[in-house]
Amino acid sequence: MDGDERRRAILTVARHNGSVDVAALAVELAVSLETVRRDLRMLEESGLVRRKHGGAYPVESAGFETTLAARTTRHVPQKARIAAAAVELLGEAETVFIDEGYTPQLIAEALPQDRRLTVVTASITTAGVLAGRENTQVLLLGGRVRGNTMATVDHWVTDMLAGLVIDLAYVGANGISCEYGLTTPDPAVGHVKAQAMKSARRRIFSGIHTKFGAVSFCRFAEVAEFEAIITDTSLTAAEAQRYALLGPQVHRV
């Protein structure tokens, strides 16, 4: 197996498992630890993985995106804490946009049930979670359904959003960086998120630490457009300060 084949194999494992371990790869591929580290460094320079201590995890790109089902199994405690912190910033909002994805779904589940809310979402899963609540009116944005995330996209969605004025948008992303802003692999998804940003008076980003520094295919927002960023404590204080200098309050929970 030459270097290119080995790196393709490493990337395949990372995307299938959600991460890779240097020591385990060295045994599996019968190469040295340094060879694996060099391969991961090259994959990171190509924007395909992000390295961490002892391993790496894949970056979502135009050619790769995790499914909603996979997202429900990874970093769940951190995502639950992020969701709870996001709801604490609800304030007096009466109309709320909830993005597609698992962390936004957890935000929806944590919304208060003792006050009237109108929730706008493209996520079929989130709409189903909220539909039976007595004080919550759900507006599901209609359009083409993406099987990976069980959410709707295309012009039907953006046209509906363009006609709304929303108090608060909870927005997610596949990657967030100081240099490139917020990104997502699919242009159709990017258009929905961009319109949600335009339609909302307030905007909050929520996402786990692995999103930070990652860059995907389609840029839809700048960091400075958000009033707050909520993530977990695995994002270092120094890195959080870099994002805070662009304008948002950064909460590590």
C-alpha cells in the first residue's frame, strides 16, 4: 500500500468511525507511529481531518457529511449542556427558528413549555418533537427533504423564510472559523441558513468544540453576525477569546 492508498484508507476509517487513533492505525496498517502522524498531518493540510491528541477526526466537506443518526451518538453530554445554555438565552423571544441537526433538536426539546412560542424549522425531526406541545405552534418549512439530516431545502424553504421576521434564530454549522466564518457542505443548506440569518433579529450559534477551526464548502455567515456562541469546555479559553474579539459573547459550558 503506497502513501496515497494509505491516506485514503485512513480517511475512510475516520469517516466511518467518527475518529481515528494513531496507535490503532499503526497496528492495523503495519506502519510506524510517525508514518501515521505524517499521513494525518497531510490529510489535515488538505482540510480533510482535524488532528487531536493521539488521533484525528474527519472534517465535513462537499464530499462527506455525517448523518443525523450518527450525530445522535457522539458528544451527547456536551451537546445537551450546550442546548440547555442556549435556551437560557431565549429572553423574550416569541418566534424562534431552529436549525437542522442534533444539537438544535436538543435545543427544541429544552424550550420552555409554560409560555406560548412559535417555532419555525426545516427539520422534520424537530417539528415532530414539538408538534404535540400545547403552547408551541410549529411551522415546518416545506421543500425537498435531505435524507441525511431529515430536513428540507431549496427555494420553497427560502421563500417562506424570506416572508418572516423571527425574534431569535438558533443556527448550527458544520464548521466555524475566524477566517472563513460559518460553513456547511451543501449549497442548498447554506442558502436556508443564510436566509434564516437575514430573517432573524437575534442569532445564536451552538456547536461542539470539533466545529471550531473546521472549514466546509459553502460559507453562509460571519462570526460577527452572532450575539452569542455556545460550545463546550474542550474549546480552549484562548481559542474562545479569538472568536469573542469578533463580537459575540462566547459561552463554554
